Amino acid sequence: MEEHTMGLQRQRPEFVRDYHPHNDELQQLRILLCGPAGSGKSSFINSVDTVLKGRVCGRALANAISQGSYTLQYKTYKIQKGGAGTFYPFVFNDIMGIEKDTNGGVRVDDINLAMKGHIKDGYNFNPRIKISEDDRSYNRTPTLNDRAHVLVCVVSTSTVNILSDESVRKMREVRLAARDLGIPQLAILTKIDEACPEVKKDVKNVYKSKYLKEKMEELNVSLGLPLNCIFPVKSYHSEIDTDDDIDTLISSAMKNIIHYGEDFVNSL
């Protein structure tokens, strides 16, 4: 893959560990994750937590059976850094999954409002009705810290070619709304080991796999994201110990997510 390195070069998590926003007004870089139900949004959050802590973590509840969205709330995840009460200066927002039914899953207009900072932590999504301005979870006066600073589309490798037209339509709408807000967008291609025997055998084969290259190109076509903005990752799910190669993919994705978010915030 010309857009990525042909080999899996070791990426240490130091950049992520040492990150601090350059904009003094920004307390935390907000990373909004969206994607089909069961795509691995919560598992990616847990994997970043694992890489930074150096031990397997599972704080964000992940569903092993992907039938409908497991995440129902708008939830902010902070990752502890050092002692109690100290956190990394970035947060993840996990949301209800996008579903193939027109009236199922998170609503596109709710995602748009979340990007603008209008939805408070803990809001329970309603697939049929968008949040009302009278709802106690509606933030009428969002600050820079409430807004999303980078949008990350999370898609499972095994479902790229079978994404429903409705799911693709919704994700494209979200991308267009993010574009209009100037918010940068990337994609995480998850579960690469489950979809590709070469990678399951050895994660270092990730950028040598023709199958994964095809899947990245399919995602490029369906969502319109450039290939150099699509990052294949293997999240922690069955491992009991950390692995350098898994950490490398997670660290590489996070480094780029932070770079894109920083560029956006510093251009405001």
C-alpha cells in the first residue's frame, strides 16, 4: 500500500502519552466515534486505554454479539493518566451505532448536534426523535471544549462490502455535516484479524495483505475518505497481555487522529 508504509514500523505510544493541546483554550481534544452497530467503537476505546496503561483494559462496554447497537447513550470516556483525578488531554465520545433501518440506530441529526457540542454526556438516544432543545441533556451554549474536533468513522473489515445502502447514506451525511463544520475525518478499519487469515497469523502482515488493501479501497469508494485517512487496527478482545504489534497499529491511528484534531483546533 503506497499510502501507508509497506512494513509495520514500530510506533511507540510516547507521542500520545506526551500530547498536550497547543491551544490554551482547549482542555481536551474531543474525538467523536461513529459507525455501524457492532463495528468496534467501544473496543477501540478500550484498546487505546490498554496501550497507554500497558495492561489490558475493558472500561467501555463492548458487545461480542453485534445485533443492534449495544451503546445507547452519548458517553464521554476519559483515560486516566498517573494518579487518580489526572487524565490525558483527549476524550472519546461513543455513540449509539448507525443501523441499516431508516428508523433504527442513532439519528444523523443527533450526530450533527453532537459534533456542534449541543448534546451533554449521558443523553439516551432515541432512534425515532432527535433531541429537543428543551431536553435537559441539550447544551444551548456549547464551548470549544464541548465541540467535536475530529470525527472517526469506525467500520469492521468483514462488513465493508456488505454495508447497507442506508448505513452508507447516513455515514456520508455525517461526513458532509462534518465537512461543513470544518471537522477533519478519518476512518478506523477494525477486526482485521478476524477478516484476514494472514493478519490473524501475524499482525505484521497488515500492510502486505492484498485483501486488506481491497477492503481499504472499498471503504475509500463507499465513504469517499482518502486512503491515507484509513487506518487498519486490531483491537484487544481475547488477549490477556499486551502485544507490541497491536500497540503499534493503535498508536499509529491515535497519532494521526491527534494530528488532524490539533490542526483543526489551531486553525480556529
